[in-house]
Amino acid sequence: MKRLIAIFLTLVIIASVFTACTNTQQAAYPLTVNSTPIDGEIFRYYLDAVWDSEEAAGTKDGRIDQATYMCIRYVAVNSTFLSYSLSLTDAEKAELSAQTNVLWDMFGEYYGRLGISKETYLKIRTNEEYIEKLRLYFYDKGGTQEISDAVLRGVLQENFISFRYVRTPDTNTDVYGNAVSYTDEELQRLTSLYSSAVSTVAPSYGIDKAYSQISPSFPLTEKSYETEVIDRNDHEFSSVFYDTLKTMTEGTGRIFQYDGYIYLVYRTNILTEPEAFSELRGTCLKMVSEEPLQSTINMMCNAYQSVRDPVTVGEYYKEVGNNR
């Protein structure tokens, strides 16, 4: 009986040791930042994010180094955000949650294969929101390094263009909706109407009057009902269209063909458009503050040191690589 008890106790001890080892292995962290352990899911997220980046240079060491830096950045941003006693409002939290749900529906399956949960994904996106809050804290009105509205208006004028247009397809359509070329007479009439309109278009004349003169003869003619505002990355009007308008003087009109249309464009002064600055002020602030913000975050990161667990990091590297 004593022999059986001794065997049983031995098995219990072995099982306990095995369980302890297993739990230790499960609790292993890929790295710590200033003694703060970084969750494996966060490390895997950033490892995936930097996998094809230029900084990673397509190498294992490069990818791990960049993922490590992003983890340091994650801790530095969170710590700095709290040190300034900043917070997200309830409305901002609700909006962040709603956006995260939408993105998770789109990419959740992919991240799930990498072992990244929705909770971790929300942490990452919250960290990104903290960065935007820090941007405002530093550079917005009343910020520690405030960027003036005068500078932001300059950014608006340099990077955005405002205009109105009239456009007519450069081909006609038959009764079945098929594209057909204009007759010589129709083409001459269309050209004449546009030439007449561009020679007189001005604020007092307007796109609306040009449209009223062209559209009766060419019913497929369209006009912009409101002032359009675009930058080089606009999805409807490409960089080619933007560059064409950029060469125009404000307060002038021009005729040109683009993407299957004949255009009459009148370029306005964007600084006189009543809603342009208010709607794009945040975008302009982000554009002009991005470089100093990233520099500031990099300086924050200099105060943090990391220690990696090479075994755990190596395992995560294989997992991410195999499931991308």
C-alpha cells in the first residue's frame, strides 16, 4: 500500500512539474520594454505589419528589429499619453469601437490565422488614436507647439485645388446606349460652344450659364453643382487632372479633354471658398505636423529599452511567416 502511495505521489509531482513548465512556456513573452512584458499577439501584429516594409529589408533580423521597434513605440505612446493625463471621450471611444468592428469584419479572419484576437486589434487601433490625440496636444490650437492657421491655409493652397466644371462626353450615344462618334457638324457645334464659353467664363458669368448654353444641344452635358476640392490623390479626378489644373491661374477657365470628356474648368481661389478650410483644416494639420510628430515619437522611444526572448521570437516568426 505504501508503495502504491509513493508511486502516486511521484506521478503527482511529475505532473505538477510538467504543468508548471507548460504554464511557464505559455506565459513566455517575446520581449519586454523597460521591464513591461509585451503580449505575443501585439508582437505578432507588428511583425506582420512590417514584414514587407522597406525598413525590414526582407530579412528575418530586419523584420524582428522593426517589430521590436514598433512594440517600443506602442509602449512609449501609451505611457506618454497617460503622462499628459489625456483621454478619449465617450464619443471617440464609441466611434473607435464602431470602426474597429467594421475593419475586423473585413480582416478578422486573416488576423485570426496569425493568432491575433479582436481585443488585441482594438488595443492597436486605440494606440493609433492616442497618436492622433498627441498630434492635437502638440500642434493644434493652444498646443505646446501650435501650428498657426496662417501656416495651415498655406498648406491648403499648396496641396488642394478648387474648381467648377462643365463636361460633355467626347462621343455621342445611339438609341441603344452605344457610343458613336459625333458627326462633323455636331463636333464643330460642340467645339464652338465650348470656345465661346471659355472666352467669357468668369465669376460674373459662371459655369451655370455655360451649362445652360451647351446642354440644350448636347443633353449628356454635366456640370458640378458645387465647388469641387481635390488633391493629387483624389479618386475621381486623378493626379493627371490635378496637375493640369495646377498650371491654371486662379480665376481663369480652360478647355481640355480628359478621360472621355471635353471639360470646361473654371479654377477658383480655394482660400475664398467658405467651407474648404474648415473641412480640410484637420487634414492640413496632419500633413504639416506628420514629420515633427514622428520625430517626437522617435525621441520618446529613445528612453525605452527592450529585451527579447530569442526562442519565443523565433517561434512567432515562423508562425507569422507560415500564415501570411
